[in-house]
Amino acid sequence: MEYITAKEAAEKWGISERRVQVLCKLSRIEGVQRLGKSWAIPKISLKPNDKRVIKRRQV
């Protein structure tokens, strides 16, 4: 299996490298592995859905 870095995944998915690291830490990406201080993300992984909550102002 081939792996990519968090930086490469960020470029591939159009999000920040820090957001990819957070997704890895939360186990939102299947098959991700921690290698020292870096993350190894399977090359075939898909970008997970954004489950962050948006607070809307009620009128």
C-alpha cells in the first residue's frame, strides 16, 4: 500500500495541512498510521465529510 503525507493530502483535498492532521488525530481517515511525528495516509483514502457544527443565529 502506498502512503502520502498530511501535506500531500491537504493539497489533494484542498484543505489545510493542520485540518488533515486533526482529521488523522480524530481517526476520521481510514488506515491512517502515526510514524513518529508524521502521519502516513493511504494514497487511496477519500476526504472525509466535514462534520463540524455551524452555529446559526436564530431570529
